[in-house]
Amino acid sequence: MKEKRKLILCPRESPLSPIHLENMSKLSKLGVIIAPLMPAFYTKPETIDDLIEHTINRLMDLLGVPEEHAKRWME
């Protein structure tokens, strides 16, 4: 954060406690991207690997890393 680099926080624990939520709110106000690791069932994945690949592709998009083979929503 001090070097103005992009920081993405991917919480995986649930349920989130009030302390987690408060800390994530503070981080968000500092410019941190909060991207919970949630499966995207709207893409109709056929395998666990499809779920993982979609999650990784979303994170790559947030980092600005191009991924030619990523399936986009409604493609």
C-alpha cells in the first residue's frame, strides 16, 4: 500500500466476524481490492477445474494481466 501497488485481498473464511468486516472496510478505504473467493455458478461450470480457472481469471483481470484463453461471461 505504501508503494501504491495494487493489493488484492481474497478472504476465504466464513462467516466473517465483525472484526473481519471492520478491517476489510478500513483496507478498502485505503484502496485495497476485496475479492472474496466465491464460486461463479452462473458460468455453468462442468468441473471443479472450471470453477478454479474462472476464479483465477477474475483475479488476473483485477491485476491487469491479459489472458487470451479466458472464457468471458456470455461467450
